Amino acid sequence: YKTPTCGYCKMAAKLYDMKGIEYKLVDVSEDPKLRQEVIEKSGAMTVPVTVKGDWEDFVVGWNPAKLLSLGTP
């Protein structure tokens, strides 16, 4: 989950691009209900929030090692 102005969101996408990992970007700035759902599930009011599967695992923020440990989000 991302916002258009988040630099770390762009860095996470670039990391996955460089590693050839497929991902889907979802902009939470356009949907208040979705934004609230992400806050409730992640416990964080920041982005990026990178989620594996159906919230099997997730990473909040910019942490390359943890992002790569998720495998394909």
C-alpha cells in the first residue's frame, strides 16, 4: 500500500523491479475505507505497507531485508 508522495514507496517498488519480483501497488490516498483497513491490520499510520498474500505477513516502512524476505507480496 502506498501514497503518491511517499519516497519509500517508490524505493520499495524499485527494489522489487530490480529483483524481478511481481507486486501490485494500491494507493490508499484515494480510498479512506481502505486506508483505515490498512491502519487497523498493520497497526501503522504510515506507508509503505507491503503485504504477502492475504495478510499472511507484512512489512511496514522501508526495510529492504524484510521486504525481500517476504518473497512475492
